[in-house]
Amino acid sequence: MSVYRGCDIPGDLFFDVDRDVWIRPAPDGTLTLGLTDPAQTRSGKVLHILFKKPGRHLDAGQSAATIETAKWAGPFPTPVSGTIAETNEATFRADILIANRDPYGAGWIVRLEPDEWAPEAQGLVTGEAAVQRYETRIDELGLNCFRCAD
Amino acid sequence: MTASPIRLLDLAPVSPLRSQTIYHAVGYALGADSPDTIMLVSPNAPYVSIGRHQDAAREVDLPYCAEAGYPVIRREIGGGAVYLDGNQLFTQWIFHADHLPATVEERFVVYADSLVRTYRALGIAAEHRPINDIHVAGRKIGGTGAARMDGAEVVVGSLMFDFDVATMARVLKVPSEKFRDKIIQSLTDYMTTMRKELGEPPARETVIAAYLDACRAVLGRDIERGELRADELALAEKLDARFAGREWLEEAGGLRKPFVKIHEGVRVAEAAHKAPGGLIRCVLRVRDGHIDDVAFSGDFTARPPSMPFDLDELLAGSEISEKMVSEKIEDYYRRVRPEIPGVAPSDWVAAVMRAAETEAPA
């Protein structure tokens, strides 16, 4: 885990830096997707989330869920195309701030069966490269992260 | 950030539907070469706008709106249901995401500053109350909201020439008429408009000139009048069909707000508590963590009959804590010794605290 200006960037995940989405591949080939720490900082406390249904196929860039925070609403875009295998609706139903509290753990958004998994070709970065991209991005944005649920 | 000029779209009044779809269209049509846009528009007829995740049937009195001829239109911006008409000038910013500050809160600082400067230029002592309210001496003057639409970050708000408080309260679906009265009273007490502040609102052109000066100052960029592009208009027409459809209006919402937010620090909520002696209803107005106003009703039998009103007066101004409320009510029971079978002090406290719990996450 790398922390830069308060923003956690775990080196073991893949990132779409422009869309502010993280991806964790599982041994069964599915991908778990979630909001990054910078993303939850930028959008603020989640107030509501509406998930697309499991079984729905999404192209890269399409929204897997719409998120409404106290002051903002927007999509949660998937960086890779695939079919929604599972959503984290039950966890959000119990704790709507879970993505603010634990963006890389219990606050994941959807699990996807990807059409293909070729992270480099899909513009994703990981490890030191991801940390460096985020450090540049965080500086550009003048961002300091904090867990909005605190 | 960028130094390129901002396009101004100062539109003639448009239909209620188009007043919503047009800024969504400009947002979704924003390409790499598109300019940032400030759009000014008013609806040519009244309507009700509901938040992105609201359940229309639970929040709005749909039969009344249909009878009165008010369309109900879901927007992609969050927040609550609001009655809108030609007395508001919508001020919509549709910008490339990296041309605005990174966080939503910082974006509102810039956006609110443009509205505050406008009102001040018109002689109204407006202030930004973070996160996204504009206040004049503790009264809110207009609301703001934000959303992401593909590559665009959109921030919307309005300049309030006037506001129809009674119709706003009428279009909402409320649990009781008492609650509706409280909404009207609260909107009257805690909202203001240019008409209220100045007697007569200034001419639209005067307000627009002040607003554009303010935008130039806060954004440090030129603003040039422009026109809608054909692709933006075409997309607006497509969105007209979607936004007017039942599927979009009835999309599963589920975000139930059992309160009405008047402004950032003031909410009206209602809750019921079943005591052994009857149902206690509590309509509560909360202001900055204190009971601003409270009204009890129910099917209990009380002697003295003035008891619910006595408690209303007793609790006004009290801090919202179980301990404080409990102490005041127990003291009343000790002093007055009311006859109210099956209703203990703890039942009143439970009704108040349940209503108070309907606070939204800030």
C-alpha cells in the first residue's frame, strides 16, 4: 500500500486512472471493481447507489452503477467490457458509506466476468507504474484524500 | 485549468422538459474539442423536478401534479423534489472535468462564489454556506447540485427571482396536512428570493450582466456568446423522449427521504411512535441540532387537553439529545401530573428521537 497526500494506492491492484476505478482479478477469472480512494474523496459521502442487474453485459466505459453523494451524482464506469456477475448491493444496503470507509475492501461495487482480460492493452496500470501515475494525477488535481465517512 | 473562452448559451424560455434535457445533452455531447459552456435558461411553464434516485410516487403528489398540469421530470442531478417555474433563471455549468476543481466541495466554492457575487452586485448580502447553499441572513436563496455526464462535470443552480412556496409545498407527497403546513411555514421562514430582498426583482438582463461579470471574475476566463450545435440539439431531442417516458420517471428509486430539507441546517421531519395508549405523531423542525419547532398529535386521550401543545412549547429550542428531551418531559409529568393512560414520558421521547433520526448524511 502506497499513501500519497493521504490517498491510498494499493500496488497489487490494477487501475484505470482516468476513470478512477480499481480492479482486482480473482483466480476464477472474474474481476472485482471499486471506487478508488481519490474517487471517494472527490465525490464525497455516498447517499445512494443504483446497480445495474447481474447478467447485464456492459461495454468498456458503460456505467455499472449510478452513485449519488450528498452533493453530486454520477456513473461508476467499467474500464473493461464484460457481464455483471454480482453486485455489492447487500453490503451497501447495510452500510451506505462502506465505499467511503473501505474503498478497496468491503466497499467494492461489482464483480464482472470480463470478455477478455488484457490489462495493458485495456489501458490499466498496476504496481509502481500505478503509484507514479496517481502521484502525478493527485498533484495535478491538488487533492488530499480523506475517508469521507469519518 | 485552461484559458480558452467559455461559450455562453443564453436561451429563450424553453419547455419544462427541454429545460432539463438541454444541459444533459450539452454534457453528454461534450467532446475533446467542445468548449466549456455556461447555459442560462428558464422554463416557459411550471413543473416538478425530482432527484436522480428519488421515487417519484413516494415523494411527489402525482395525481395532483397531473390535475394541475405540472409535468414531473427526473433529472440526473441528485437532491430532492423541487417545484420550478419561470421565476428562476437556471445557471448551468457544463465543463470539461479537468477545467474545474477536483473535488465536489471545491467545485461548489467556485460555483457558489459566482452566485454570491451576482447577488451582491444587485444589492443582496448573499454568502456561501458550505457545502452548496447560498444564504442571505440565514435564509437560503436557491439550491445547487452537480453530476458527471461522460466527460463533463455539470454544476447547476439558479438565480431566484421569486419562488412559489405554497405550490412547492402542495406538489410534495407529505404524511399529513400538518406536515405540509410546517413545510410552508419553514420555506417562508428560511427561504428568500430577489423579490423578498429587493421588493421587486431586477430585470433579467441586469441579473444576467451581473452574473456574467461574476463568472468572468471567479473563473478568470472570457465568456463569448455562442449557439447550440446541431449534435447537441439532436441529442436533446433524443433525451426529450427518454425523460418524458414512464420508464425513466418510474425507474426504481428507493431513496426515501422521510424529511424535507429546507436548507443545509434546517429540516422538517415526521415520525410516529406507537405507545400502549395510542399513536403519537411528531412533526419536528430541526435547526442546527436543536428543536426549532415541534408539533404532537395522535389518537391518545390527554388531560389536560392542552398537553400536546404544552409539550410543543416546552421542547422548542431544546438540544436534540435523548437526555435533554427526556428531562424536560419528565419534569412536565412531575409538575402537571397529566392523565394520559398508556403514554409515558419515554413514549414522547421516542417519537421525537425517531423524527430526529431522519437526518440525512451530510
